[in-house]
Amino acid sequence: MQFYEKLTFLMDLTQVSNRMLSQELQVDPSLISRLRRGNRRLPRNREHIKVMSQYFSKRSNTEYQRQALSEMLGIRQAYTMKKEQLADILFYWLCGEADEVGHFMRTFESFNLESVSTPPAQESCRLGTENSVYYGNEGKRAAARAFYLHLLSLEEPGDVLIFADESDNWITEEYGYAGLLQNWIMELINRGFQIIQVIPPTTWVEQAFDSLLRWFPLYMTGKVSAYYYPRMRDNMHRRTLMIMPGEIALTSNSSAGITSVHASFLTTDWRLSQAYAAEFEDLLALCQPMLHTHTVPEDLMRCFTRFLTDNGARIQRVSSLSAETAPPELVEYCYGRIKEPNLKKLSALYQQEMALIEKKWEKYGLIDIVRLPDVETIRQGKVPVILSLGGETNPVFYTPDLYILHLQNILRLLETCENYHFIPLPDSVSNEGTLMVRERQRALLVHTTAPFAVFEVSEPDIVLFCHEHLLHIAERAGYTGIGRIKIISRIKELIRELQS
């Protein structure tokens, strides 16, 4: 969506006129009119966007408004309840594509799988042996519902194969339908079904992360296997396949740019569903895994080990001082207090690999973007050591002396390794969780709040979007030349404050 479309949506939803918004911004009403028509682009003055966001969040009080915002922004309705949080989300949404990754990461980090409430399943309906045709977008929604109800009637769960690269207007044009579709798939997963998905190609950042937000709760279950096609695609033909082999299949076809579905076919002919399944398997054979979900300690250990030891430049944003920059004393301190066996192994790996990791920085480089808490938060023992996150027991927290040791080691690295860059962010900056990217290879999305999970993404476009997002943060902060000197001074000042 363009800025003018987003602005019009919010003004219509909150029943705000051009004059009302202009008075809030203290500008001429004609400016609002030009913004709504698309004659003026996104305002350069970001303070105006902040004021807009706060104003719209205050006026979003009804259940209908919160539901509409939840659907449009791809967030859970609970996030629309707190005005300050909603204002922050609206700000980044209005700012456009530049922060789609940040918006996703903030939603990702605050998500709690236990808070997902799946509504009671609808009454199942087993279809007879038949071929049915459904017309238009409304017909496709009806076909998807019939597909779901038929699966509910089965005594044994199985694999559900999904490939859909047609326009998703049939999903988004009806308010609440995207959430309903998500709930249906979640119910199938709860009943033991496994989902195998081939994701559509990502042509622009907003599309990529809209899709991730929609599927993210399903990926968290570990019951969805996602794949992508690594080569160039035909830019004309579009296809939808939803299949349970030997049981049922839903198919449709369209051309690029067509936003409505002409006809959808639903069949329970077992031979036809097997034929469609064979078509899907042929496609799958050409695909590669798009992501892996790691929640088990052994898997987390292997994931981080592989990520740390691979070659290539890295950039990351972490919520506390990074594990790679931890001094030996801190690693040893954590090792003695961590009870989770695989975390102990990871801690030992850092001890063994530290010198090798630093040598790789000299060749490939690391940009380390870190939130720095205030002195009082550190003194109160509220800052966790990243090395201790991910186990079933409570994390280890910094003491002021240990935090000083870590900062001193970062100073040493800055003075001895020109390809290591440290970028401190104030604690007031919104928490986006942990995002680690190895250039052109993979991205790790680390969900540090319960349940702890790591999403290892290998789809090239998503990795590139994540890399560019972090690089923009680094460039805005300034980390070379005079910026590097200022950062070193900031670290020394924080050390003095902690020592005093």
C-alpha cells in the first residue's frame, strides 16, 4: 500500500476529516488533501507522522476499529489495546517499506504462542465423490471452507500440501477472513495434520513480511515445512494447489495482475487428488527449504554452531551485549551457572572458537548493533547475559563488574580489529528482538521471550531484506570515521558511570 492509501484508511476508520487532522498537525487542510490524493509523498518531517500515529491510536477505541487495525496491520488484536504501543506500530507502518522488517521483528518478539486462542472447530462435513466448481473470490472462500470441513471429518490426519502464488485478494477483501483461515490451519495442526508449503516468490518487502506475519504463528508450532523455488519464475501464470493426497484437492489458475478468481475446482476424486499431489511433488523436488524452526536445545546448539563457524560477513541486532564479544571471564562465569547441558556446550564452543571467530572478523567483518541499558538497570541486575538465554532455567544476569569487563573487551576489539563495528542504541529504542544475518546466506530470527525459538531463514530475498534493514540502522547511527570515535567515547563514559 502507498502512504496515501494508508492515510485514507486510517482517516476513514477513525472518522477524521482533513480539517481535524490539519488542526492536530497545525498545517493547512490543503496539505492533508494533497496527501490523501497522492499528490504529495510521505512527509519528510517524521514528527508529523508521529503526531498522526498518536492521534489515530487515541481515536481507535471501538471493537470494530481494533479488529480492522489488527487485520490491516497483520498483528494480533491485543497489540491494539495499548495506545502507546499502537501509536508506535502505526508510525512504522505509515513510514512505509523501509521498516517492514522492523515492524515484523517487533511483532515477532512480542508474540506468545500460549496467547493464541483457537476457536472451537466447526462441524465437519465429509464431501461425497464429486467435482465442484466455485466462481469468483467469494466462491474460492467457500471452496476453502469446504476443504477444511472435509479434513475435519477424517479419522486419521495426514499431509496437507499448499502452493499459492495467485493474488491474495480473495483472502484480504473480506474482513476477518485471513484470521479465520489461519485458525483453520491451526486447528488442523492441533489435530495432527502436517503442512507442507511452497511459498510464493517475494517481489517486494511489504509482501514478503505480510506473508511471514500471517504464517508466523503456524511456523511456531514446528508443524509447517516451508520451501521456496530458487530459480526465476514465469511472470505470467499463477496457480493455487491445496491438496490432501487421495482425499481432496482445491485448484485454481489465473494470470499475473488478476485480482479476482474466475473459477476454483474442488474434487474428492482420489485419482485426481493423487494426480495433483504428483504435480506438487514435482514442484517440491525443485525447491529448497525456506526456513527451519529450532526449539529443542540440541537443534539450537547445532543451528548456532553452524551459523558461527560459517564464513562470510555478518550483521546483527541483539537485545544485550553479544556473545561473540564476551570476555573469557564472563564465559567461564556463565559456564559455572548454566545448568542446561546444551547451553553449556554452546558456552564451551565460544571459549574454544573465540580466537578463530575474531580472525574471521578481520577477513569478513561483523557489525554489532546493541541496545545499551541505562546504568541503574545494570546495577539492579536486570540485564541478561545472551549466552544464558534459551534454556529451561532462568538466565544469568550481569553484575556491574561483569558488564564493565564485557565493555572493556569490546573496546579492545574496536582498537585491534578494524572490521569489527559496535553500534550502541539507546534503551528507549523499541525492542525488535534479535536478528542475525550472514550476508547472502541465512538469517536467524531469535524469539527470546517464551517460548524461546530460532527461525533459520534461507530464502534469499528475505535474507536480503533483513540485511538491508540492519544496514540502514547502522548507517543512520554512523559507525565509521568520527562515528567510531564517538562510540568509543560513549563506551568509556558508560564504564566510568558504572565504576563511580
